[in-house]
Amino acid sequence: DVKVTQSSRYLVKRTGEKVFLECVQDMDHENMFWYRQDPGLGLRLIYFSYDVKMKEKGDIPEGYSVSREKKERFSLILESASTNQTSMYLCASGQERSQPQHFGDGTRLSIL
Amino acid sequence: GDSVTQMEGPVTLSEEAFLTINCTYTATGYPSLFWYVQYPGEGLQLLLKATKADDKGSNKGFEATYRKETTSFHLEKGSVQVSDSAVYFCAFGPGDYKLSFGAGTTVTVRA
């Protein structure tokens, strides 16, 4: 069975902290994605990666960066956390245009 | 630009009622279309998909047909159960490997 695993379900951090969210997939997918989910806004793409060490900005990249050193792992970094980054963060992986993305269970991040 | 619009919620139904959630898209070319479901406390799961015009996706009693002429992919279920209570997202893949999602529709089914 396919699996996308996010390192934390719940996380509480303080403003100004550097925050790392980790995601691992076991499907050998080329593409990995980070979204944030907010009520009434659906899912918005932050960054995605189509190969190791390759990345592209999504729709809302400001305040975030990513790292993909290995194919199975994709990290989201909040360089200096702010309260408006309190949200649910979802990681996903996929292989081709017509193949749906597989999602992790999400990390609910609170910035105090 | 490319976008997807789905019916706003929340939607509250009684068990065994008929459910329809409208979804329309704006895109150039021929996108793939998806419905995802998110149960409380979980990530998104693929519910069904369609990759070309007139395709019908179906799963767990849900159906949706890719209508190119109306650029729509409405989700339907003839008789809902309490276990269908969830948030439903319409999504499309416009031609690369990204997906664009609708805002989500919260469905609550009462016993």
C-alpha cells in the first residue's frame, strides 16, 4: 500500500523560530508537493519538486523554502515562523500528469 | 487562468438522501479531473478520477462524469450514509504535474 508519512501530526512553535516539516514517501515518485490548507481557501500549493535537488515555487512560496536531498524525502522550512503561518500542512507525491497525488495525514502547525 | 470552482457548503443531509456537489473548471486543453475526500483528522484520499471527456469515475457509490461541453465534473451519490460525512474537494490537472483544488465542500449526514 502506498504511503506518504509526515513527521508530526501536531506542532506548536513560537514566532521567529525556524521550523522544519518532514515528509517521506515510499512509492519512488518523482514529484513531491507541499500544500497548506485553510478554511474556505482549499489547498494552496507552496512548493513542489520534480526531481532530487530540483524545486519550483507554487502559488504561495513567500516565507517558505524547501529541501529535497533524496528522492523519498521532501522538507518544508519556515525560515522565521509568523502567526499567519498557522495552518494545516499537507505533503503529497505523484508520478505523472494523469496520476493523482497521494497525501500524508497532515501536520497541524500553530505559531504562537 | 486555469481554475476550479466548486459548490460552497456546508451541506447537511439526512441519511439516504441524494447528494450533488457541483464543480466547474476553466482550463485550456484537456485536463484530468479528480474528486478527493478528507475525513475528520485525516489527509486527502482520492475518491474518483476521469482523464478524458465523457469518462465516468465511480467509487463507494459516488459518481462523476467529465463533461467537456459544460466544463463540469459534478459529484453525485444516490443514498448517503453517516460515514460519508467529510470534506470533498474537486481538483484538476491542467497539463503539467500540478493539481489545482477547489475550496472544498463540507458535507454532514445526519442519522
